[in-house]
Amino acid sequence: MTARIDGVDFAVDEHIWGHRLYDEQLPHLTVLEFLGVLASNADKPLAASVDEKVRYKPQRQIRLRSLLFNNPYVEAIRARAVPDADKWSAWSEAFVADATGLEGGDLEYLRAAFSCFDDFAKAIELLRSSAFEVRSNKRWSSKFVFPFGPDALYEDLRFGPNGVSNDRRFFARTGELLYLMLCRAKGGPELGKALVSRLFDPYAPMNRLVRVLQGQPQRAEAERDTGYLPPASHPRFDQLCADWTAILSRDMPIYDALEHLIASAGLNLLLYFLERGKEQTGDTESVEIICEIVSRERTKVRALSGESYQANQALSVRAVRSAVEGARLMPEWAAALASEDPSGECGSLMRSRFQWPPATPEAEDPDFSRMSGDELVKRLTEKAESRHEQHVGKIHTAWSRAIGLSSRRLSRRTRYAPNDRLLKTLVISVVEERMQFDEFLHEIRARYGFVIGDAEGAHLVKAKLVDQEALSENRANLEARLVGLGLVRRLSDSCSFVENPFLNKGESA
């Protein structure tokens, strides 16, 4: 008997990866949802045990997002050559007519908080310019201000004829799973305290500005449970926790560190997705990501990197097929086939494992009770693969592109080609002060499966998939890139060190 998951017609993806990973919830949205769960549990951050149910009550901050993203009048009225009082009156009249969630439309608190309308307009402009996806065409209730502090956090919302409700499109529960992963990681509570201390300062200048615009926080009416995460522990959870702890220890402002926390979360979640797929199929080989370091000239590693990308892209659908068809390998399946009612017993077994076929079918459904076990497996495999391809199957493509791991630059085919931002995150996560370049390549191979140089790709050379010279050239291209970024110092032609520009903070920091 597997855990029952509410709100799904059948559970296959969910028992492999959790409920739920979702392609449209990109890493920055995942971290925003995570921070909302963390803020609601700030008294015991990341301290829940595996058996403990995590609940949270997210903020909605409708006034804040209305002022920032549903307020097209402020710039035009600011430009008018009229007295300040007339600007406030004209703006209030226009804004209240369209605004939502202002609790009666009382805007006097804003007029009292700003010395003049121009200062108010500048505050709006500042916070808008720092928002995520500032130029996107998403509806205003799905746009997010930068998480400057606890008052800047809120969930995705949808406004409809029946009122306001949370929307699971961009906050699809992946952030909830990220919270559970870090709860189950070694060092989770220590990381939780560091995150709360660094990110949730209510007196930080930008958070104070957000609070002035929002006023009193607006919260969801009731607490809610977090999603379902299958593994009680996993090496990827520990690696993610270690990476985040390392990033927070660097001597950089927290708002700069947040960019690297997002990239690190995206990379580790992507690897969790691939690793769980391999585990489901029984593949004991570690995930391999062959990276081309893009240079001015085309390299022989490009084709190999594209093949690596395609192989990993196909992993998840293989896992789905394996999960469903694996039911036939269970001892209970053989017992069901030998029973007096094999169809009924196989159906009961499928229902306990996948929540399908339904115990009370819809009128348009076929008669599942007359289907053989093999027919049930075939039908569910088709349904599971079809649903998987809609969203979960797109995670590898969407997330690898979002974190800067994949690219189609100078090529018609997508392949792994990490950009400068991701390379910088790797250095900040892995290197304490400085590390010999070859040791750095070995470490990112061990942590993340990245194959770049000839030492890490020796098995590829042995299999005659690529020659050693091509991998050596790829290694040299990475070294040159890191030199250009100020992250590598060459002491000689054969001795280079990767240096972290943000040395660990001392005890007094």
C-alpha cells in the first residue's frame, strides 16, 4: 500500500518524484514558494522530522501587488503639473475603481507614509524594477516582487467570479517539496536558522519600504499541508543543504547570494529529478552531464553533449513506464493471477498502488472489472505517459535552460553548455578559498555529474566516443572562461587555481 495522494486521478509521477514537481514553476518561483513556507515556520525552520506534518499559512499581500502590478495610472499622474493634493486625489479615484483587495479602498495610510506623491511614485518604480520577470505578460496577481524580507513574500493567486483563491500553476508545490527536502537533509535545522537570520530581517530598508506600501499583512484564511515527498532521505537533499550552507557563508550581501541559492536549487532539483528516474528504472550508474564549454570554434564535444542531453531527457518517461509495468513483478501480482478472480484481484492491486482504476467509474469509463491485468497495465501506462508529457516530462528542458545549463547557441540542437552565471555559482558553492583546477573539475563531477575534461571523461575516450584531445581542449576552454571571470589564477602553464572571490566570513561578520 502506497501513500494516498488527494486531487489526482492516478498516482505514478507522484510516487517517483513527489507531489509535485512542475515544469512551469521555474527555480526562482520554487524558491519564492519555499520562502513562504519557511516564513510561516520561522520559529522552527527546517526542523520537521520525516513523520511530522508541515503546515503553513502563506501571505497574500493583495494591496502590495495591486499597487505594483495593477496600477497603470501612477506614472501619468506623476507627470501632471498640478498641486500634490490633486495628484493624490486623481490617482486614488482611478486606482480604487479597478483595484482589488484594498479592504474598502482606504488609501490614507499611503498619503500619510509619503511626504509627496512623487516619492510614492518613485517607490513604486523602484520595487517594480526589481521584480522577477518584470517584462512578462503574466497577470498582475502572478507577478512577484523581489524577496527583500518577510513582508515581500506572497503566494500565487487567481481572482475569479467566486473570489480569490491560490493558483497551482506557478506555485505548484515544488517549493513545498524543496522545504521538505531540506528538512530531511543533514544540517537542515542549522541552515534554516541561517536563512531566517539572513533573509527575514523586518527592519531591512527595502522590506520597510514594502511594509509601508502593504500595511498590515494579508494572509490566507487557513493553514494548509505541504505536498508529498517520497524519499525519507536522499544524498541529493544533503548536497543541496551543503551547497546552500556554503553560499550563505560567503562574504556577499544576501540579495546577491539569493541569485546563487536559486541557481543551486535549480541544479540540485534537476539532478534529483534525473536521479530518481534512474533509481526507478534500476539504473545504478550515476547521472552524467557532458558539458561543452562554448568557444569561438566548434569542438568535437558538442555532439557528445547533445547526446548526453537527449539521453537524460528520455529518462523520466522510461521511469514512468517502469513504475507501472513493475507492478507485474510484484509477488502479489502472481498471487492475483492465480486467484479465482484474477481480473478483480489485479485491479485491486493496481488501485492500492496507483489509485487506479477508480473504485466507482464514471459513466463514460469502460468496464475495468472485465479487463485483464495486462490490459490494465497497458491502459495505465498510456495514460501515465500522456499526462507525464504535458508537464513533468518537460522539467529537464525547462529547468536546465532556466539555470543556464543548456543552450542552443551556435547549434540547432540543444546540449549542455553552462553559462557564466552557473559557472560562478559552482565556484561559490564548491571552492572555500582556492582549489587546484583539476581538483575543481573532479569535485563538480562527483557532486553534479559534470564531465568537462579528459580525466573526468576517460571512460568516453576508452569507449572511443571522443578523443582525449577534444576533452583537453574543452578543459582549456573552461579554464580560459574562468580566467576571464576572475575566478582562476594561473601560476604556470600546468598549475592553475580556482579562487572564490567571496571568502568565508570571519566570526565577527
